[in-house]
Amino acid sequence: TEAHHITWWSQGGPTNLDNGILLCPFHHHRIHDDHWTITIQNGIPWFIPPSHIDRHQTPIRGGRIHLAA
């Protein structure tokens, strides 16, 4: 897996657990190359496709994440 900054590091996102998610290399590149957005709501990641993939940008639920306290 690779660590991805939810708010991209290049856009000032901090490097910490609250701003990170682990992705496989393929999906990490898809997020960057296709400009997907990720949000975390109640510990669940939601992947929001760019408008050129889904004009409605319907969020797609990811797996549940568990962060160490």
C-alpha cells in the first residue's frame, strides 16, 4: 500500500493520520491522474469521481478505516 494525503500535500495538506489513507499503487495513481476526491465521514472513506468520469460526481463508499489512537 501507499499513503495518500486526503488534502493533497501539494495543496498544503498536513502529513498526519487524520489526513491520510492507504491505497494500493494502482488506485493511488488513479486518484492523482484522474483527480478524484476523498472524504472521510464517520470513519468511512468516500471516493468522489471527477465530472469527466461521473457528471453527477456520486460518492462511492470505501471500506471502513481504523486509526490507532
